[in-house]
Amino acid sequence: MSGELVDGVVPPSVSNRANVLEVENLRVDFPTDDGLVRAVRGLSYTLAPREVLGIVGESGSGKSVASLAVMGLLPKNARVSGQVRFGDENLLGLSESALARYRGEHIAMIFQDPMTSLNPVYTVGWQIAEAIRAHRNVSQRAALEKAVELLRLVGIPQAADRVHNYPHEFSGGMRQRAVIACAIANDPDVIIADEPTTALDVTVQAQVLESLRIARERTGAAMILITHDLGVVAGQADRVLVMYAGKPVEVGTADDVFYRPRMPYTLGLLGSLPRLDVGGRRRLTPIQGSPPSLINLPPGCPFAPRCPMRQPICQQEEPELRPTDHPGHLAACHFSDSLVGVAPSDLFRPTARDDVLPEDAGDSAAPEVTA
Amino acid sequence: MLAYTIRRLLVAIPLLIVSTFVVFLLVTFSGDPLANLRTKQPPPSPQVIANYRHMLRLDQPVLVRYWHWVTGLLHGDFGPSVQGGGTLDIGHALFQRILVSLRLVIAAIIIAMILAVIVGTISAVRQYSIADYVFTFTGFLFLSLPVFWFALLLKEGAIWLNNHIGTGFKTLGESSPIVGPGFGSHLVDALEHLVLPTITLALTAYAAWSRFNRSSMLEVLGSDYVRLARAKGLSRSRVLIRHALRTALIPFVTVTALDIAALLSQTIITETVFQWRGMGDFLFTAIRALDVYAVLAWLLFAAIIVIVANLIADLLYAVLDPRIRYD
């Protein structure tokens, strides 16, 4: 039952290919009593070796569902179509047992909540050793030694003792590092990290991100970093893909997306982010409203109802991802050209005013509250 | 854990004392133990009644009687009995009956647990499949059938089959009056008599337990750690058994352990239908004979079973779940 060997069908090496992972026109629908939920509506991206791709978007934008679809871990009622190519194989067509050979061995995953990610009844070391023995024919003792090594690598102190601890004896940050150790146990080619720091304290987040960076460098794996925290992406990602309502709305290098956003939604996200690197006091300019329901999406751009730039065409035609003024930088907006040089505060307005504070009392220019 | 077990057993002593006292009072004030004797025809002489009064210590205050009973228990004396002309050894008789009933209870528990785990797991893994609907339907069917009725149904069905097809179901008693020589034939005879009562009891217990295991499994199957186990590339059977079932068994085992005490009451009914000379028959006979000390002995045993079942449930919980530690 344990330690299935990868015999016979060894997935082809990906080293001679340009990309380790190619996702093409991925669609995920969930039938519900209220209708079809179109969670992912055509997502395509490529991932080069050692590249870090950040996928950002708010809750319900389809970023987690898309990555679970890549791993084949969606619930049975999900309808998935499109292609997920790893090497020459389309993972979407594979059976559960064929997929198991890729999971952990070639593509590993780290989940959001470290408090519930580990099985409470087995020791941390046992669970890491299990991941190793699922793909390698080694003894339990050798696997446990490797587990100690991995725990040390991700920064667990006294790893040789800690390996025998149960998950409840670990703190949240330590558990997430144990999950990272699990993920890199078989030197995967791709690590998918689904909101790896969201459930953690801010101080612990930095440590876990550092563990993640070490893990990535040691294994040479490419990474998909899913988060709604632009700050996390800014420090880690080479390229960024912004998702909204199940579709990518902007793709580019981290610099493209952060310094030259060409989609009002991205601009709005940036304006909602407190910045310490820009001097002076400035109010946040959040995006008003909430994301649309993914059941019976109206025609047109799904962001149009919240977009300060919307024109009649936005409610009729959904824009496709199109090249912008920078090569490789794509945005899905009819008016992306007119966003050149626009700052978030030019487009979005603060929703609250703090001119009741004494030092701001004279600030009569504070904009009115917009309902 | 050993220290905890000892501590729990020590706590059980005052618990037993309180329960025996309450039970003693309830039984004492529930009626006149000599009522049968007084209404006998022809009426026994006042001297006979006086003798019985003295034997049952009815001429002493209640608290003194209780004290005599409890101190007697410590010496293995369960008190005087009005049955068998006052010669019945309650402790010995009850012990024989417990052995008979235990066969039935243990067989039923083992079968019910195995069935419940298998069926609950299949129902959860294949949720909303035809198998799940069939198991759900039969589960609720057995759950809603009263034990006495289900037992009767089985018994009458078996008798009908015996008469029409010639099957050899044993529908009466826990053993045949005349059995061939040798241990083997006694064993076969006992097993044959076990079939119908065991089915009754096992299916009744299984119905509730399989539903419990199903929901317990469903919860675990949707958990993050099962998803992580799959993400590690483990085989499906390993994910299901080592991760999902292993963790789902924690609440399941504790609930079944607690249920064992409840199963006793259904054993009594089942035994009565199949006319076993087990604990159930002992209790009924004792109640009909107004044999207070026999009833008390039986209730004492039931109290011990409840206390032990609770202790087992707690200990199993600690064995199965590393997060639980008693010390």
C-alpha cells in the first residue's frame, strides 16, 4: 500500500522544454441548485522553469479553483475543460491513479490553512516520510532522516526532535513550514502555493515566505503563488497574473503590473494597498462594490459595474486579453491605452475622510464621501 | 494513562455507592416483596411469612438493610432470594446468565461494528450513489424497527422457512436440550442458536452506527488534510484508509463504546423473544417473583457495565487521538 514505485511510465523530462507547465483555456463549472457557477472562464498561462508566477485576485475570482483543477483535486461535481500540459501529458485527461504519479513527485501543493492541512493523528515526520515513500523506494528510517533534513531546511529548530511531534505540538508557522517540507520532499518541478501565508500572523508570514524561497531555490522548482496579498507577490513573483470573475484580466512582469497597470481593476487593487515606500500621507482608494455572481454573468466586462472608466461598450462586449504598450504585458480592457501614466487616486476616490483629526482640520479639499 | 485509568476506577467507587443506594431505595419502596406469598392459596401460615420477613431483613430499618446488603456484596454474598424456596444463590445464577448473554452481545457488537465501518465508508465515499441510497434506506429501516418486532419477524420468518423449505434455523433457547457428545457439537449447537438473535441485535446496532460512520467519514473526506494527502500523490486506498478512515474512527469508536450499555437493554428484549435463559430472563423472573435482591444484583451489574463502557470510551479516545492526553 505504501511506497508505490514510479515504474514503467516515467513522465518525460521537461528540462529541454521552454515551459514546465502550460495551462490553456482552462474552464471550471460547478452545477448548483441555483444554476451553473462558472468559476474559471478560460484561463491560460505558461510557467517557465524556476519562474515564480503570482496569481492575484479577490475571493471568488477563481484563482484557488484553477490551481486545484491543475492538481485534479476538485470535488467530483466540478466540470473541468481545457488543457493542463506537464511535459507532453495533458493532466486533465488522466485517471486518479495516473495523476497520483504527478502529484507530489512533479507538482506539489501548499494549502492555505496550516492548522488543518496536516493529519492530527500522525507525527509531522511520519507525514513527510509518507510523501517521500509514495514516490521513492526507501526505508521508513531513511525517509525519516530525509524528513529531519527537510524540516531543518525550512527552518524548524531542533528538527531531529521535532520530527516526532504531532501537528498540534507545532505553531501555525511551523506547521506551514512542515507542509512546505512535505511539498519539496520529492524535488518537484512545480510548487503551487495557494495563499500560503494568508492564515498566518504578519510576523510569521515573512518567516514562511523565507522558508518558501529557500525551498524553491534548493529544489529549483518553478512556483505558482496564489494570493490576494499584493505585498506578498511584489516580493516574490517574476510575473503576475491578475484574475477577476474567473478570467485573467492582466498578465505581465511584476514591474509591468505594479508600475504600469493597464487594467482599472489592477489599478484599484494597487490603490487599496497601504504603501510605505511612497512618502507622505495618502488615503487609500478602494474599489467600490463587490465582485459579480458567477451564475448568469451579464454580458460585457465583468468589472464594468465597479469601474469608474466604464463606457457603453463595456456593458456589451467583454474585452479579451490584448497586448499593451509593453511586449509580453497583456490586459483585458477596452481602454487600456488611456491608463498610461494614470495613478490609482486619479481614478478611484477615498471612501472615508479623516479630516476630523486636528492636523487635517484645515484640509478642506478632502473629497466628499461617496455612498 | 495507567495513572488515569486507576484514578477513573477510584472515582467509580463513590459513583457505584451512590447508584447502589439510589437503586436500593427505589427497589425497596417499589412494593412489598412478600405480596406473592400473602396472596398464595392456600394461605401460608403467619410463621412462614414471619420467617421470610426475617430472612429478607424486612424487620430491620432500610438503612440497616442497605448496610447489610453492601457489606454482604464485599464478601460475594448478593443477599437472600425468595426463589427456589430461598435456596437460590443469586451471584452464581446471575454469573451463569451473564455468560450466556455475553455470547450474544459480543457477537452482535463485532458484526455490527464491522458492517457499520464498511457500509458507512462506502456510503461516504460514494455519496449519493445507488449504493448510498440503498444503505441509507435500509439503515433507517432497521433504525425505526422496534427490536421486539424485528426479532419476532425474524423468528416467525425462520419458522416459516423451517416448515416450508426445511431450513434448520434454531428459534428457541440458547442451546438444545440434547446435544451430541464432544465439545465440537456443543460449539456448533451454540453457534446455530446464536444466528437469529445476533442478526436482530447486530442489525439494530449497525443501523445507527453506519449512519454515524458515514457522516464522520464525510466530514473527514472534505478535510484539508485528506486533500493534502491526495496532493502528496498517495494512492486512493491509502488516502481512504490511512488518512480518512483512521481519523473518522475516533468519534465512531467512542460512540459505539458508549452505546454498548444501551445495547444491553435491547439484548434483554431479544433474549425474551428467542426464549434465551440469559440476563433478560433472569431479570424478568426476578421481578415476577418480587425477588428484590436478585433485581438489585442485576441492576448493580448494569451500573458496572455503564461505568466500564464510559471508561473504555474515554481510554479508546486517548489511544486513537494523540491530541488527547490524560495526565
